[in-house]
Amino acid sequence: MNHDDAIRALTEENARLVAENARLRSGYELVQSELRHASALQLSLLPTVFDVHPKFGIDWLLLPTSYLAGDNLNYFMMQGRYLIFYQLDVAGHGVGSALLSVTLNQLLSPHPGSPMVRYDFQLELKRIVPPVDVVSELNRRFLPQGDGYFTMLYAVLDTETREIRFCQAGHPAPLKFAVDGTATPVGDGGFPVGLWPDMTYDETVTTLQAGEKLLVYSDGVGACLNAEGEPYPVERLARVVADCDPHEALKAVKADLEAWTGGSELPDDVSLLLLVGR
């Protein structure tokens, strides 16, 4: 190959590489755009109302580790008396976890076929399914699919009696705050959903009086590390929430997590749900 041929070959190869790089960048930008749209759609499914009931307020925080989150949560009233709320954390990261998370969000809505309601055709009304039965049904449905497992806390609050019944499936124990700010873990763990067949889940019963708070959070909180590699302490989380007005508590938690991690990228999704008695 003479000098001119070599120059021509190098020029052609360079042009090919430039074109290939442009193609890859275009593909990358398309994927990023689609992920941003998917993220916006996922966030649009989350609740927006704080004052869900005259006796109760509820707030939430979701910090995805990427565009899409495996964490999810929701709350809504049923029959004008019952406040349903849940938080779940799908194992893993990325699109697969997010898809399962969104699927669960849609499944856990009060529509025919949902595991959370039973339709009484004779009385023509919906009956609310106990939390233990809801979680057990989810385990039955998702175990054969092998699409991943998840932890969750699913609860039903009777606004007339202030009684909360919840099932904790491998999820961190929620923190209950007394009027004086003292925080106590409630619940005993349980097993994740979608790992083993014929699991037996337990129900925990508590109440939420005026001035008390209940904080539900995912294990992504403890995955936040400081410069020394220490996990964010639950005790610190409790202090931040106890010291703040309920409307500002989760904003304060977000700021404190950022201070703890030095603003570094989160290793896991973080989600919190705060229920306030009034």
C-alpha cells in the first residue's frame, strides 16, 4: 500500500468511526429521552394530596437512584372511611425493577380483579381485604413468574376508630412517634413477597392518635453512606422527623441524607411515607 492509499484508507476509517459514533450517540440520546418520559410517567402515578382526611395527613418522598425506581407507594380512601396505604421495594435496579413496581402500583388499585377488594354481588358492594390476605395473594400471583421479589408494607387505617392493621413483608419496621417525639419501631419483619411458596404472613395492629406519626421507609435509607462508609442511622432519621413540622419533615430528611452522603449518588432508591394523626 503506497502513501496515498494509506491516507485514503485512514480517512475512510475515520469517517466510518465518526458515523458510527454519531449513530451510537443518537441511540443513547433516544434511550435517555425514553427513560425521562418513563420516569415522568412513573412519577405521575404517585399521589399528590396531603390532607386525605380531616383526622389524618400523609406525605411522601421518593428519591430514585436512576431515572426509574423500584420503590413505589400509594394511598387513597375507600368507602369514605378506610385509608389504604402501602410502600414497596422491588429487588434490584433499572428497567426490570421499575416495570414490576409499576405493575404492582396498578394492581394495588381498587378495581375488579385487584387483590385488595372483594366484590359482594349479593350486597353489591366492595369489601376491603385484610392486609395479610392481600400480601399472601401477591405472593401466590408473583411467585411462579420468577420476575423478581419485593418487600412491602400494606396497611388499612380505619379513620373512625384510628386503628391501623398492616402486614410487613420483609420491609423495615415503621417508626411510630408519640406526641412527645419518642420513636418506637412497630412490627416484626416478615418475609419478602415472591421468594417462597405457602408463606405465612402476620398482621400488626396499632392506633394513631392526634399528634402521633407513623413513618414507613425503605431500606434504601440505611444504604446511604457517609465519607467513612457508615450507613445512615435509623436513630438519626427518627430525630429529624421528630424535630420537624409534619409538612416539612420529609424535606428535612432529604436535606439530611444529602448532608450525610456529601451529595454523592444514591446506591439505592429511597422512599418514605409519613402518616400524621390530627
